[in-house]
Amino acid sequence: MTVTNEMGSADAALPQRADVVIVGGGVMGLSTAYQLMRLSKGRLKVVVIERSYLVSGASGRNGGGVRMQWADRQNVELMMRSIDICKGLAQELGINTWFRQGGYLFLARTPQAEAQLERNAELHHHVGAPTRLLSPEAAREIVPQLDVTDVRVATYNPDDAVVFPWAFVWGYAAQAVKRGAVVRTHTSVERIEPEPGGRDGFALHLSTGESIEADTVINATGAWSVGLNRSLGIELPNHPHRHEIMSSEPLKPFLDPLVVDLACGLYFSQSTRGEIVAGVSMPSEGDDADPTEINLGSSMLFLGRLSRALCRVMPIARSLKVLRQWSGPYDVSPDGDAILGRTPGFPNLIQMCGFTGHGFMMAPVVGELVARNLVQGKDHPVLSRWSPGRFDDPSYTGRGETMIIG
């Protein structure tokens, strides 16, 4: 058996019916598949259907940041658990994830950002997260190459981390298959229909001409979720946003934390191979033109904006050679919170979308809590807070945590 087959394949045999079909073979879908098989001890019949190769979508195109520095208590606690899971994943999944806890260093240049970081540090202290509020000079002690001329304050959490995204996807896929899940790649779900006869299940029609029935379907397609939902007449307010990243020539290791400049949305870290991996916030022009069209092109506009931002905060980057740049889709929700849980009108359709650029870092814990809900009936407050039905609730305020950063 080849390594490809051990992680799924384009010709993996599909059953006629499954307990759970997960549409989307990214880190979110595969984390959930693995947890479903683990918690059910292989009793559930689980199928994952991926439209292309593993890591072809957003899961293979992100910067690999994993942080607990959030402004919301529930998000902090979720990510503390996610990071705790990540610490043991290399051994649990049997693959080197290149998990490196160099920390996250946030820089604030405005009074508003300063106040936010101060509130964050106080919140983190209460929940037990080791985040420290730092002066600009103390931030430069952590990264001596920084220019902190107009930085007002910084926060640093040494437990925040960076990983190699592909290894997470591969590890989850291999262990899900090992426990009995079927992972079918290079196969699209063309449409999904409710089962006839009043049953709550679904029939999924595939690009190969095959079909498969399922008691429960999980929509883990991220930025591609709009099209799948529309095949059932479901309209949710998430939409794709193209996010670009670049990678530089390898340098001698000098940068431990992932650095975030809140003034412009710049983030950058150094990989274990020495490259500087960086992204920056860009305008959202055209995002709403057609949410079923995903643009994965690159632009000189991004490179110019990133260069100016990076050289401002780290002047030694002026001579840095860029080796490549690429883009990936964020799946943006209007309030910044994910869209997670049972779909109004379709209780056996689970939405896992709208993570607004943070799905990769949340996947370990979200996969665990969704699997516990389906296998053990255990609820979690986040399933209510992030419910797809919240947008139709008259009491919905639309306020979530909207920071879109690595």
C-alpha cells in the first residue's frame, strides 16, 4: 500500500451509506473525522470527500500560526485547549508537525490598540494564559531586529506557536484512515439533496457519477461552502476573501516569535528552514461579487504593501529576497465568529465554516468538540454562540471577534 492510499485516494471505495459524510478534506474535516473514529472506537462509518488533493485548499496555504492571544474569554480558552492538543499531535498522529512554541508578539501603535492589548493581558491573566504586557524596549529584547520607534505597548505569549500545516492534514488523514474512515480525494460533491420519505438524511451526488447516502453531513468546505449550501437552498452570510502570503530566501535563524503589527495587519515568522513567512491585511474589494468564485491569484499590490510594512517594523528586511508568494481563501463571517453547528431546517447538516482565517489553528479543538457532540451527545457553549441560526435570531447583535490576523 502506498503512502497516498494510507491517507486516502481518488479510487477509495465508497460505501452505499455512511453514518457521517464530511465534505471537505482540509484540516477541519480531517480533524473531525479522526476524532469521530477515535471516540466511536471505529464503530461509526465515516467518509471524507475532498474535491482535489489533500492540502490543495486553505489548509495548505496558511502561515501555520496557532495562538491563544484573543480578546474573548471563550476563544482564549478554546485555543488554550487547541494548543494543548497540538503539543501531543506529533506522537499521537505519528508525524513530525514541526510544532515550535516561539510565541506571538503583538505590537500596538495606536491608543485603541494599546487599550485592547491591555484588556487582553488582564483577561489572559484571569484565565491562566501566560501573556505578558511589555514595553517597546522589552519587545525589542525578544526580537532585537525590531524598530519600535512608535510602538506604544506589546504583548507576548511564549506558548503560542507555529507549525507546518501540511503535516497536520496528512497526519489527521492517515490516522482517520487507519481507524477505518474512508478518505476519497479528487471527487467533488456536485449537489446534495434531502432523502425522500421524511428521513433526515441526505443523498450526495458526486462528480464521478456516484452517489452516497448519509445520516449526517458535515460541510467542512470553508470558503467553498456557499455553493454546497445553495444546492439545498441555504443562504448563510459567509464569503471568501483572498489572502496572500510570501516566503523569503532562508536566513540564519534569528526570529523566535511570530510578530504581529496591529496597525496594518502584518504578521511574520521564521520557519524551521529559515524562511521569513509573512502576510498583511489587504482591501476586501470584490469579495462579494460572487461568493462561489474563489480567486487564488497573486498580486504585485500585495508585495508592495507587505514590503513597506515589513521594512518599517524590521529594517533589515530591506535586502530580503522573496522566493515565492501565493494566496489562499479566508472564509469570512460578518461578525468574525465561526459558523458551527446544526443548520436551521436541516438538523443533520453540520456547518463548519466562516472561521475568518482562523480555522487552521482552531481545527484541533473544534474537531474534538464536534465529534464529542455527535458521538457522546456532549454539548459545548460555542455550539450555541456560533450556531448557524444566530443570524435569524432577533436578539443577534452581530458582535464577534473580527481580528483577521495569522
